[in-house]
Amino acid sequence: MFSRSLTLAALLAVASPLLAADGDTPLTQERGKSRPLIVIASSSVDPTLVALKKSLDEPANKEAFAKRDMVLYTIVNTIGQRSGKDIDPQSTMALIRELKPGMQKEGQAKIILIGKDGETKMTHDGPIDLKDVFSTIDQMPMAEKEAAAAPVAPATDSRSAGQGAKPGKSGKAGKNPSPEPPAALDD
């Protein structure tokens, strides 16, 4: 009985860090917060990677990238970066394992877009226009909800603006003739 307990304890001691490492992958940490755009290239001078970074330096694209809560991950020869900052090798390997990118076409980078829900939304080999990526995001249900939840300027009450109201009076105090229903909450 003691040997069984000892064996079980040893297995848990070995397996616990491995299980914890899988739960702490970079994509798991991004879930619900941002949309990772991941570029897997064989070289730092890959034309797809260079063109994408150059495109992201343009102010309009940079603003659109930030507006859509996106973050750029690059993996070049098993060296990973998040928004230009190196990530540790274990996190890079966990990211690769989670993505399961498969084989790359000869000389072409692979681009993967992950949604806020953690699901793969787009996979593309070779060069891509950022407008296509933005279009894909804008068609996602969560992006539509975010756009609908954008603050709207309050409407003015037409009766208090002078239609039938006496000067100096703005209708009955404390009463709102058409109250707005409360906004529905998402989980």
C-alpha cells in the first residue's frame, strides 16, 4: 500500500509541472483579452514577415491593429517574440505545440489568426494584406458585439428643446418620458 502511494506521489510530482505548463501557454493568457496574429517563418528576412512588419509600421494599420485588440507573435526558427519582445523557449515551444502548424510550404511563412475565444479563425501561407485580416476580424461575432457596444452620444429630448415647452422649463423634473431599457450583459 505504501509503495502504491509513493508511486502515485512520484507520478504527480513529475506530471504536475507538465500539466501546469500546458495551461500557461501564451495563447491561454491572451484568451478573452486580445486576438493573436502569429507569423511562423524560417528566417527573419522572410518576405512575408518583413512586409507584414513594414505594413504594421504605417499609422493607419497600427491604429486598426490596436483598435481590434490584436497582438503580433512571431516565431523564427523556434525563437518566439510577442510584440517585438522575446519570449522564453518553453513558452515558444508551448505555443508551437498548441498551434500544431504542420509543414510550411517551401519558402513561405505561415500566418495564423486566433480569436479572443482562443479558436483559430484564419490560416494563410505566404504574403497577406492586413486589410484581409481586419476584414476577417470585423466579420466575427465578438467584433460585431464590440462595435455595437461602442458608446453613443445621448439623444436630446425634443420636447425640452422648445417644441411646446415654456421658456425656462424643461418638462417635469425627474421624469424621463421614454426610458431606455438596460443593455443586455454578456457573460
